[in-house]
Amino acid sequence: MLFFTLISAAQEVENIEGIYIEKQIYHNNSKFNYSQDNITYKPNMKFIYDYYFEDRDKKQSKFSYSLPNYNPEDPMVFTELNKLSNKTIDNIIIDINDDTFFLQEGDSSLPHTLFKYDFVNNKDSSISDAYTGLIDNKMNIWVQPPRTGYFKILQLNPYPFIYLNDSIKDWGWYLEADKY
């Protein structure tokens, strides 16, 4: 006879510097135990994002991965949508996986759900990736952006953060950046 136990209640959370973080479940023997109550980013899920940049002339393009040929005078290398190559980042995949192999140092004490950003070309082959974490619970969602290659600059910005309540009814956002 097999018995399965489902955890139906959300994990306890504590407010640390304005972010609600799950308290560790000490009787849980898994490698990483901060993800049992995730609402959006559940373990073993994948999210596939398409994107494009539109410049002031309405020309649409995507990033090309060219770090070996990086030019500080023109750091952004774009490819027009109708000229994608195997070096063009066509989609960004978020792979939610709570295994510590995602972290180089294997630190499972961080109170995060671990995940990988995978940057894939138009043939669904990985061009590059980045490993990081997120917090997802009944109170808030906080996501660390990729911080490698072109996306390293995101380290300077506030991380995406959403309070899960009814206080915000309308979301709107626009960014204009130099010639892009």
C-alpha cells in the first residue's frame, strides 16, 4: 500500500526588507525546499518567451549573440526579424528546476526557487544560458533577471517584483533607450 501526502497549505513566510520569503521546511528532505507553494513558477515548468525590439523607425529586430566579437563602441548587435541566423537569440526559455546543479557552487541555502534562462536560436538550439533564482509565494513574486552577456546591465536595475494583492489595478510601462 502506498500513501502520498500533499501539502495543501502555503509555506510560512517572513518579511525581509520588503520581500516575503518562505521559511525553510526543516522536515523536508529534498535538496531545496522553498518552492512547494509556488503559484506561478512551479518546479519542472518551462516558460517560452518571444520578443523583438522596435526602433524609432519601426524596424523590428532581435539580439545576435556575438560576445567573442564584442565591440564597446556598439555593444548591441541586432538582426532583423527576416534575417535570423543560428547566432540570433530567437526565444528566451525559463526552465524552473529546483536542483542545485543549476548553481555553480551548489548553495541550496538560498531561499529561492532555482531556474535557468536559456537563450535559443531559431533552430531551438541553446546559444547561451544563465542560472539564477526567484521567490514565488502567496504574498509576492520576485525574479532575478539574467545577468550575463548583453543582460549583465540588468544587474543595475531593480529586479521584477510584484505584490500579489488588489491594490494595483492598472499596469503600464514604456522604455525608450537612445537610438534603440
